[in-house]
Amino acid sequence: MSLRTLVLAALALALAGCTTRPTTSSRGPIRALLITGGCCHNYALQTFALTNAVARHAEIQWTVVNEGGSGTRAEIGLYGRPDWARGFDVVVHNECFADTQSPDYIRRITQAHEAGVPAVAIHCAMHTYRAAGIDEWRRFLGVTSRRHDHQSRYPVKKTDPTHPILKGMPDGWVTPKDELYIIEKLWPGARPLATSVSEADGREHPVAWVNGFGKARVFGTTFGHSDATFQDPVFLEMISRGILWACGTSSRLDRP
């Protein structure tokens, strides 16, 4: 399938608001919200790749919100509602708005998660709201990051190889070309699952982790910059497992 075909299909998916349900389950579909858009990435292709990868494992109904243009400052209209996360089993944050700073706006997002809505944060979600003067978003993520190293193919070391999110990840997996985010702080409650080493200064940084934020489970990964990463089966499997782990349905991954 050509890149152009992938992008067109993803755009159609975003307009439709959800994927086709490929399987049935007595427990009903997982209701997932994907927030995406902003600076620097091919969000149409990422949406297509992500939603279809997870759909291979579980019945999942997606609502996709792609707003804010391609700049670094925006406020998503959905977040203006006090009940914006009601009805969803998991929220996937793949937005990239580094210069949005409103404390009230950020707290409306984090309060929903602190009350118990599970979440997955991908790549630039870690740099979203980095200009803000409050730490609520960083506590929610479990990490503080404000910059990244150059793009390269980074070897990944599993630090918690028995965790269900990493099940099946090969030892010595090397990413497609991607960015290594510099992690300044790992917040209490966050636990690294995998790390990579900076080619610039030799320091080791978490690249995948889990976090407890209030009543919510959170999974995060700093990888996910390039089209090649979102076409990599190891990365897509990790994200799929992270989503199902976050909402407490990871057992579905290993069903016959």
C-alpha cells in the first residue's frame, strides 16, 4: 500500500470518527478516544496505523479528535467540557502543542485522568504544554522532558522484560529513525519499562514506562516521530499492548 493511499485512508477514518469493529466480544467494545494534531508529525498516517494495529487484538470503537492545526499553540474544544472524558475506557494523547500554557485548560485534562480515566501518551505528548508554569501535565505523564536528541536508530534495552506491555518485544530491538527525548525527571509513581542511550552524551533515558496518576493507569513512550516508526510492527505491538494494559484489558491480547 502506498503512502498516499495510507494517508487518504487515515483522513477518511478521522472524519468517520471510529474504526470498523473487526471482532466481537461478550464484554463489548473498548471505547477509545484519540486526541491528535499539532506540530511536526504525519498525524493522518499515525491515526490510520495506530487504530488498525490495536483493532487486530480487540474490539475497539474509536473516537478521533484531530484539531488545532499544525502549530504549537491550540486548545482542543472537547477539553472545554467538564465531562469531556465521560464514556471512554481509555484516552490516547498524541497531540503536540508545546506553547499552550493555560493552567485552567491543562487542569481540565488532568483532573479527568486523576479521577480514573486511563491514558496512553505518545511521543510529542511529552512536550505538549512544556511552556506551562504548572506541573500537572508532567505529573500525569510521569516524566518531564523539554528537548530531544537528533534522529537516529536507537537500540532499546528492556528494564522490565516481564511486563505485559513488552511481551513479545525482541531483545535488542532497534527503532527505525526516531528522536530520543531527554528525560529530566521521572516522577514518583512512574516505572521505566525500557531505555535507550543518548548518542550525544551517553546518558540512558526511559523510552517506555508506566505511571500511576490518581486512580488512573498511564502508559507512555517517547518514540513515535517518524512514519517509519508507525509502520514498525514492534512499535505498534507495544502501543497496542499499552492501550489494553492501561484500560485493564491486556488479557485480550493473548486470547486464542
